[in-house]
Amino acid sequence: MTGGHWIAASKALGRLVPTDVPYPHICDRAVAAEDTVSGQPLQVARWEKARYCAACAYDKHLKTQPSTPDTRRPNTMPDKENLRDVALAAAAHGWHVFPLRPDDKRPAFPDHVADACTGTDPRCRNGHTGWETRATVDHDRIRRGWSTVPYGVGIACGPSGLVVVDLDVRKADQAPPTGCTHSAARHGAEVFAALCEVAGRPVPADTYTVTTGRGGTHLYFRHPVAGPALRNTAGERGNGLGWLVDTRAHGGYVVAAGSTVAGRPYTVTGDLPVADLPDWLAERLAPAPLPPQRPVAVDLPSGRAGAYLNAAIGRQLDHLRHAAEGERNHTLYVSAVALGQLAAGGALSVDQTAELLEQTALSIGLSRFETLRTIRSGLAAGARRPRTVAA
């Protein structure tokens, strides 16, 4: 079977139900405890009793809209007014939101990467501006942004003070990584539960929870007030939590409940207050300490030219050191463009310029991968507009 299967229906019926057939009725069926994220058995009720059976919901839709074509899956994408309300509700929580492409999880803006930024986008007048910087809680901006197009809603985790644990569903053809200790797992929830058991801690499920369109789970937590800024993790790599378990924090985003991706809705399944990230998880997710940094010595010419360059370098690095949370990567890019112009004009060494920017960026908590990529993009953009310094 190449098309996959209906996950919830397959679990309820005890057999694989291919996705190339209509979603079956699973009314009055019981889903075993081991097949639910909560770890509790679930009795699936009819639509009239509770909104659990998708087939009942679709039948009800056909009764009220008899002219609707009989397709495999109804179009569940919300309209722009509903999505605007989703964005406003998220902003009311203090979560910074930005538009996603309709029925998609990719950001709608910017529509280009930093390397291809020409500055023609009004938002990129002072350097490439990505989705994290554009994310907002301003209700007026949100109303304008969702006034004409049914954009999905993305939540920027870093500016929102969130850490989201993303528990994925294993795809039918997905092979575990070499040496994986949970190779038989079908859901990231199993891997996460095993991690908690090894740590001797309960599964922190008492928090705001969203079920993704493919049956995964997002557990929302408040980012620790103290300690280092947490970044994204993926699977077992680096300080990741395990296979099928990702995390989203600074530099990451999640799709808000109420949005859809490929016609599949993201829904709130645990409407609880967002809990604090447990200390032991914060320690596990903390980035590795930076290696000792050696000061970078820059050879500057004497006289007025040297004084000008020294002031220019100091101004850009000081601006970067004092960048606000959520603005640091953008500020790094702007500084790399400015110093890259001087390097392209022959006033500075490209290598020394990159080292200065890298050292400062790492000192304020940006990841090495993110730092190197942003510096490379900024220097390349600056090189297209060289600046010379008079002797």
C-alpha cells in the first residue's frame, strides 16, 4: 500500500484502512490506551454526542450541503475571517504570529531567501527580514494581514517565549536511524514516554496541547526565564530528545491550532494553560557551551581611515550585542552586510570580518550553524555594493 492509511480509523478498527477509500465510520469503537497520546482508552462517539467521528461529520455536512461533490476528503480549509480570528486569539495569548501560505506550513513572507534578497521588498529596505522578525502581536497588523487572503497562522516560538515538543507520527516507509533504541516506535509519544521513564519523571502532558493534521502532537511549554536560550532540535541529533521527537524554540515556529495543512486541521486537544518547561528537560535541551574564544586582532591602517574603520566595526558589533530577543539573527545579517561592503572595498579582510561577527554572535546565544549561514549571506550581499574608505 503506497498511499498510506487513515491513522485514527486504523487504530479504532484494528486494521489498516487505506487513504484511497473514504474515511470509515468508527462510531462506538474503542481506541486502546496504548494507541492514544493521553494513555487513556477512548470511546469514539457519534457526531451528535461528540465531535469525534469524522465520517459522521462529513455525512452531516452532505445533508446540509447536498450539492457538495462526493470527494475522498472534504475541503476543511478555514476562510480568512476564521483564520484572522485564530491569529488574533494566539496574539491574545502573547504569541507572535505571522502568515503561512494558505493550507501550507511554509511562511508566506518573505517569498525569498536571504541569499536572493534584492531589497525590493519594502520590509527588506535595511536588510533581509525573515518570518521571525515579522511575527507580531499587534492586532491592527494582524487584521490587515488576514484581510484578503486565507493565510495559515504560524507562531514564532522564540519571541512568544515558547518551547514546543513536537511528537511526530512515523510514516509508513520511514526507517529509524542507525542505532536507534526505539526502532519499533510508531509515534514520537512512545519515544518521549520512554525518555521520561529513563529520567524517572512523569510525562509532562498537563499543558496546552495541539494535534497536528497527520496525528502528531505539539506540547506547548513556557521557555525558562533563566538559563541559555533554547534552540530547535531534530530527532537524536545534537542535544535532541530522540527519534520522532523534535523541539521548536528560538529560531523555530509551529502551525497554530485552527489552521490547516494539506486539508488537514490542527486542533486543540488539551485546552490547558501552558505549563513551565520541566527543569530536567531544559537542562537536556540546553545547547553545549561554546569553546573558548580567542580575541580577533584586526590590522587597521593608521590615520583617519583606521579611526573610521575602528568606529564602524565597534558600532556594528555593539549594535549586535544589544539586539533584542527575536531580532538578533536579523541584526547579525545587517551588520554582516555593512561590514561586508567595507571588506569588498578592500578596507577589511573578509576572514577577519567573519571571525569578528561570529565571535560576537555566538556570545549572545545564536547557534553556530545559524551564525555561519547568516554571516555568509550578509557578506555576499554586502559584496555586491562595495564601499571604499578614503585614506
